[in-house]
Amino acid sequence: MNQTLVQKLTRTKPVGSGGAAAESLHDTGLSRSIGLFSLTMIGVGATIGTGIFFTMVEAVPKAGPSVILSFLLAALTAGLTALCYAELSFRIPASGSAYSFAYSTVGEFLAFIVAFCLLLEYGLAASATAIGWSDYLNNFLINAFGWQIPEALRSPMIVSTAEGTIYNLNHFNLPPMILVALCCILLIRGTKESATTNAIMVMIKLAILIFFSAIALKGFDINNFHPFLKMTPGELVPGVSGIAAAAGTVFFSFIGLDTIATAGEEVRNPKRNVPVGILGALAIVTVFYMLVAIAAMGAQPAHMFEGQAAGLAVILQNVTGKAWPALVLSAGAVISVFSVTLVTIYGQTRILYAIAKDGLVPKAFQTVNPKTHSPVANTLIVSIVVGIVAGLVDSTFLWDMVSMGTLTAFIIVSIAVPVLRSKDHKAGLPTKGGFRVPFGPYFVPALSIAACAYLMINLSHATKVIFTVWMIVAVLTYFFYGIHNSRLKKV
């Protein structure tokens, strides 16, 4: 039967009773090897680290000491969306996270747009964290051996400054590319091995952040919080624009919530473990973010954060007057940020796997190695692109773009909840059982949408322009390839 254009744009993948996707899960080629603990650690691994180890340098100059409220605002917004993720992950336990949720609710076209947001989100997040890892690696080498990587091999070719963009054609950031290559090798070996390695690295990361907080609090000075609000001329409410702008910058670090959902087809008992993993990861992340942010702000005046490489390590060195705490912190960061890059590349490959399985991008992205149960070609392609971006571009270009992609995907996820509830009601399916967003299908999703939209408004103009260009690319890709090759075209 021929479909009209509107029918093609809004066609959805059916959701069976109890939340299983219409197609069976046993023929995907992926194996269910991830338990609840490893799954939660995937979320924590993709979240804790990016917002604390790196973006304090970007966020504090915008908000001053009130950056603590920025982290809280970002966590609250992520929490609202996490509730929506938890319900959808119970009903639609499939690989692809927000993409799969959108495909089963609001239709193919919006699902494809979400997929492109996720590709932007994961790809740039992996590149940005790899770049930040390079700073801590260099700090570790200085404190441990008195040697540092030559400037030309640890600085990007394209740098953003207050005066504009600078091109250093004789510079190349090599360490991030090495990190991406190591992550690629590990992911190709298989998901179970990658999840176990990630869980170990996450535990090291949490221990390092507790270590940082304990020492930094010894140098706590309440005067560093005065004035608490950073005043901007012309503001109706003093400090609000800075808090919102900083919250938008750090929001991308909550990407870990979506990463948990990308693993839907590789999780044991996904209907239980995915919702619990999402909410558990959010709770752990929020506690650690607030603890470290308060300790860091108390130990150092706000003006010192701007342009400070390997910031947490420098704070410890300044507080103690000794090199060994900074050495321990840098070593821990080198190990733990590896897990962030690993998980974000993993998420990117699983999004592409899900899209390819639906026919919307080439089949090469869904080919799974029968021995390792990992999409080898997919992983290689993603790693090459991520590595090139990390080697050439300054991370300043990347943070807000990742947040924009994350916020857009979160808005679509929030819209999907009432749509799915309505479809259940029309189909006469049970409305109880499993996790449900509290206070009905509209209140929490509406708050989530409003909070995400507010943070998006406060992102930079350049971010909005680049994101618009990316969306144009997404629309053209869909109409020139996806719409003609969709598996639902034959249904």
C-alpha cells in the first residue's frame, strides 16, 4: 500500500504488550550481558567526570560561586527527564534510547531528528572529554617525571579565543587520539569486557573525587562565595542569566542518563534494570557534583577558574603546597576520564546500530561480529571521526553543542510519555504495572520540556547557528536516504 508523505513521516514502530518492541530481541546479534550494577556504572561513568573535571573552567566564569546552583538546576532538569526515561525504558526496552522511544511514539521523522541530535551529542562529548583528558595527563607527567608533552603535540590546530578563531597549522593534539584508539580497541573486544572495565574505572573515579573533596575542604574559605551572584548589567533578576548559562554548559554531562537507555538490548531484565539504573545513576551523580563543586569553590576564588587547565589538580596543589595530592588526582583523572570517553563512544555506536537496523542509515553500521558480539565497522568509523575532531579542535567549540543536542533529545523524550500513554489508552492496554511518571502523563513531562527549553535559550548564538546547520543536514539525509530505505516502508 502506498503511503502519503504525512504517513511516512509519522509512521511508528509498534510496541507490544508489556513493553517489548514488535520485533524480537533475540535476533539482533547483541548479547544480554550487562547487569544492574554495571549498567548503573555505565551511567555514572558517562556523567561524573565531564561536568566536574573539565567544565568548571567554562561554567564558573559565567556564574561565579552560584555555579553550585547551576549544577543543581541542571540536575533538577535532568531529574525530570529521568522520570520520563524510566517509564519509556520499561515500555520500550530497546537499543537506541531516545531514538527508539521517539520511533515508537511520535513517528519516524522526529525519531530521525532525535537520532542526529544523539549523534552530535555522543560524538562531540567523546571528543571533548578526550581533549580534557590530555590536560590531566600532562599535569600527571609534570608532577611525576618533571616532563611534559611538547606544546605542538598537545594543543589543537583550531583554537577559540576572545579575539576570534586562531589556526595553528603546526599544532596537533595527539594524546586524545591515542585515548580514542584505546577505547576503540576495548569496545571491539566486546561489551561485557568493556562494561566490567568501565565499572572498575568508575569506582576509582568516585574514590578520587572523595579524596579531592576531603583535601579541598581543608582550604575552605567562605569569603570565596562572596559575592555569591555574578551581576550582569541590565538583568531584571541579578545573577539569573549567569546561573542559566552555566547550567546550559554543564548540562551535557548528564548524557549518562541517555547512555543507560542505549544499552536496552544488552541488559539482563531490562524492564527492571534500566529504570532503576537511570534513577540510581542520577542520585549518585547529583550528590558527587554538589560535593565537589562546593569543595572547589570554597578552596579557590571564582576568578582563578578561567583558563585553568587540569583545574582540580591545581586546586589541591595550591591548598597543600605539595605536588603529591595533585599527582594522585591527575592519575585518577587519567584513569577515570578514560571511562567517560569509552562510554560515550559506546553510546554513539549503539545509536548508529539502532538507526541502521531500521534502514535509515547504511547497513554497515549494524553488522555485528559473531565472535565478540560488537559492531566492529561501526566502532571503527565512529572512533576515527571522534579522534580527528579531538586532535584538531579546541574543546571550547564542543561543550555547548553537546548540551544543545542533549536538551533537544530530552524534550522529545518528554513529549513521548503522554503520546505513549494515549496510544495505550486507545489500544485498551493496561495502564498500571512497571514504573510510571508520577502525577499523571502531563505534569512532569511539561516541566521537563519547559526546563530544557529555558536552558537552550541561554546557550550562545554561535551554538544555535551551528545546531541549525546540523539539523538541515539531518533533514536532507532523511529525505535523500532514510525515507526511501526505511524498513517500515515495506510494512
